[in-house]
Amino acid sequence: MRGGTGSVKSYKRLFTRSLAHIPAHRHAAAHSHHLRPDVVERAALACLDDAFALADRKWDKFFGEVYPRAQAHVARLLGTGQPESIVFASSTHELLSRLISCLPARARILTTDAEFHSADRQLRRLEESGGAVVTRVPAEPFGSFGERFASAAREPHELALLSHVFFNSGHVVPELEALVAALGDGVEFIAIDGYHAFLALPVDLSRLAHRVFYLAGGYKYAMSGEGACFMHAPPGHGARPIDTGWFAGFGALEAAATEGVAYPADATRFAGATLAPDGIYRLEAVLGLLAAEGVDAAVVHDRVARLQQQFLERLASPALPPDALLVNEPRGNFLTWRTPRAAELARRLLEAGIFVDHRGDRLRMGFGLYHDPDDIESLAAAVSER
């Protein structure tokens, strides 16, 4: 895999709409906003067509056809074999909030100092209000993270929340199964933010499906845009979230009231209220396209790893020396450099029409299916000039 690009199949024909506006050699932010394939336009129009043609009955088609197909695709890519354990929502924050609503007052939460902004903000607000006691384990040094996180879990916690791939570095938490086992029974709920792992590297939850909640969505590597997020909810965990909506009560809408609020046993117990269905139409269309093309996460990760290696071999920028690269391997599908010039470099590249992004002193660059080796040559040359 390393040390050369070899023969690389081009997938540009799937992205003609996006690439007509932003050529691939100018877009190095696939980890942040992946360019979308043409099928998302057709999927969005199909959603509108169903609304026009079916009116209220559009929900019958959505929940009877589109939703189950999307569940099956996600379960296949996660390796769980449990489509019924997948629930969709407009954002992962919405799903995480429902999971948190299962916790008791003053819940003890174990997490890291490298979680995405929405989760971090929510946990800080819970602390501020007295609703939770939060312990944060530093992500760095990466080599000892797993041991330190497991050690912190020796004290009982109601929730452990960590990322599979840290958004601000690209570090992949290795041996996820061993880490989950090390957390033991002292942690009631384990939630993994998989947004930078889903369709970026192979994910196999077959031996974790009974224990972990796994959250991700379509905005990044699943190439589907906003409003298409999901959570794998292990059976029997979190039977009655306090934060709930009428989508979680479909099975009881026409039944007489029983004792308390009724919940389904499957993952829709974490469903909310009315959502815009077009996001799930788009996600289902993209995942179906990838399946038809024979593209899975292993294909994507292998391709991107080759392009990353090519880029690093061609890069000759004093502002981004090799020792500024934050993570070598294992890493996700983006490169991160720690440099005080991160904001300046991102600005100068944008002025040249090249899309990258930065988080504080970290410059991030990511590649995807729409990049070919020629694009990487052009990108490396352009970045080296600045």
C-alpha cells in the first residue's frame, strides 16, 4: 500500500455535479465537507416527488421502504447484522442528547479532551448546571491513551463517551474491542463517536454490537450531506429515554394508553419527532451506489492512504515539515499538522481557491474517492508554494 500509488481507479464520473464547480485538485477537505456524488440530487428530487404524489402517505413509503434500506446499509457497513438497532435523526447531537437523558441526575461521565464541539459543549453545560460530573482524559500522548482511559474507568461511571477517530488529529483509537472490555461493567453506557470512522476505515462492531452505542452520519465520508445521522443502539440498553418524540411511539399511537409512556424494543426508542426525510433518502442513495460500485470502507481507506502517502512524499513546504505531522499511523482519512501558522496557511490556500481547514493550531487536509493521483500532485505543488 505504501510507497506508491500504483493503478488507481477513477470515480470522478460519480461526482460530475460537484466537480463542475470545485475541481478535485482544489478540494482537500473531504474530512470536513465531502463533495457529493450525483445521486444525492436524484434522491432529493425523489423525496420531493413522493411528497407531491403521496402527500401524507409519503411516511408509509419512507418508513416502509427508504428507512429500512438505509438501516440495512448502515448495519452492513458496521458489521452488526442488526438493522433494527439503527435509528436515524437530523444530527448526532440529537441522538446523544436522548442517550444522556437515560442517565440519572448528577451522572458521572467519562470522556476525552478531544471530542467534537457539540458533544464537548453539551457536557460542559451539564457540568455548569450541576447535571453531571465529567472526567476528561487527555487524548495525548496517543500511545498511552487506551491505558489511561481504562484506568480512569476503574471508578464507576454512568456513561463513557469517546471518539473512534479524534476529529482534531486523525488518531485512530486502536484495539477498540480490548478498550471496551477494559472498561468493564462499572460503566453503564458506552458511546462511541464514529463520525470520522464511518466509511473512512473498516469498522467491525460484530463483537461490540451488544455493548456500545455508535454514532455517525452522512455529512463527511458518507457523502450524503446534512440531516442524515444515525446511532446503533444495543438491545436492552436505555429502554426509556426521557428525551423522546412521537416517532418513538408509532407502535402505540392507535392503542389505548397503558401504564406510563410506551417505547418500542428496537432502536426507534431513541427516535425523536418529525424530521426532514430527504437526508435519509440521500444517505440511502449514496450507500446503495457504493454497494453497486463495490466500494466499502476498506476500499476507501486503502485509496486514501495511498493518496496521503503520495502527498507527503511530494510535499515540500517549510511551513509543514514532517515533524509537524501530528499522527502517523494508525490514522484516519485526513492529515493534521500542528503549526502556529495553521490559520494563515488555510487563509492563503483559500485565497488561491484551495479548500483545507484548521482547528486552532492544527491544519487538516483530507482526500476522498473523487481524488486521483494527478490531483494530489497538483495539490502538493500548490501547498508547497505557500
